[in-house]
Amino acid sequence: GNRQLGRKVLVFTNSRAEAENMAVACLGQAPFGRDVFVHHASLARQERERVEKRFLGASTALCFATTTLELGIDIGDIDRVGLLGPPPDVPALLQRVGRGNRRSFDTTRVACFYETPAQRARFEHLLDCARRGEIHAGPTVFRPSVLVQQAWSLIYQNRARWIDATVLHERLPSWVSGLYSVAEISELLAHMA
């Protein structure tokens, strides 16, 4: 029943398609009725803010979200967190679980949903590591798309709306600048142009 499931439920998915599909499947169903929401980065900012406000104000609601609701956004008290598939690592697990039951700091209600024995084993491993305090934060991974984002940012900060490879290369942290030569960044900028 609604008491067992929780009045406000936040379910994390590992893809926006999964979030959308689950919301469509649950919309109109008891106990949440029309108060079923989706929150992911592909939604326009205004739509995300509308979802946040409606979810915050609802007494009973269900929201399917990707990583966009892991932290920082006020969505009120959550009675239960659902994890649709295991998160990528222990820190992500802790962020997602941490959204639940802030009114009662000694109890967090989490439901883990898996499709395969491998997913179940992954959940068990992540939960066991979290209980033991083994975070296993992996190495920081640099995504090359950040170079494009940084280039656009610098272009818009520059009145001439222009940037060269040397300037972009100098802005990179030392552990990243060694991965890309000025010539490679120049080639990237040429492709962007």
C-alpha cells in the first residue's frame, strides 16, 4: 500500500530514456495518480524547475530522475529512494540514498531494483562497501568534451569572440595539459570552426 511504498518517492535511473519510460508506465496509477514526474538534464531548465516545484509541493508524488537530483536541489522530504539498476560507484550510491528520509536521520528507506543476477551482485557489493566506509573513489576521468565547453566559454568571455589553442591549453589543469598538445587543441578548434 501507499504507507509501505512511501508518500514521496524518488527513483533514480541510469538513463533519461528509462526515466521517461517508467514515468509513462506509472502515470495515472495508484497511489500517485497524476503526480508522477521526470527530471533529467535534457529537459529545458524551466521544465526542470516546474517539476522541482510541483514535486516539492505535492504530498504524495513519484519522481523518476537521472543524476540531476543527486544533490543541491530542494525537493523536500523523501520517504523512500528507489534505485532502478545499480549506480556506477559507491559515491553515486551514497548521493542517491542520501536524498531519502532527511526527517529521520537514523533510517533511510531504499528499494533496489535489478534485472539480472549480475546487477543484484553489483548492488550487494556497492551496499557492502558503503556500510564499511570503502568509497573506492576512482581516478578522476577527463572527458574531452570539456575542451569544447571550455573553448565556447572562453570565446564568449572574449569581446573579439576568438580564442587560440595556446590560450585554451594554458587554461587546462596540469594533469590534463599533458594529455593534449597545442597542435591537437588547434585541430579541435579548427573542427569547431
